[in-house]
Amino acid sequence: MPTVFVKDGFRFFFYSNDHTPIHVHVRRGDGEAVFKVEGSVVLRESVGLKTKELAKAEDLATEHMELIILKWHEYFD
């Protein structure tokens, strides 16, 4: 599982067998969410994260969207 970055207790990562569209997984504690990051950041699914945690994760994904896309292409292309 390649880690893209870690910030404020959130780990943003890909699974090594991930698929398009470009998306990133986010874990904090026992919770996980998936955000699509092509064009804009959109929550695809989440389990075990509170609303505030999802909002923070989405903000971080938006802030680092270019990095996420760059790392996706470095790993999967």
C-alpha cells in the first residue's frame, strides 16, 4: 500500500492493485474513506469516520490533489 502522505493523523494511500478513476484511500483510526480526485475531490464511500473527520480528510485531499494525482501516475503508469 503506497502511502501518498500523512497529516493530522490521516494516512492517504493507494492499494497496489487499485483501478481508475484516480482515487485515494484515507485512514484514521479504525475509519476509512475513499475520495475520487479527478477534476474535483468527491467522497465515494466511508466507514467509521465522523462527519468532522470526513470534512477534514476532504479538505486535505483537496489541498493535496495535485500530489495525489502525481503519485498515482508515478505508481500506476
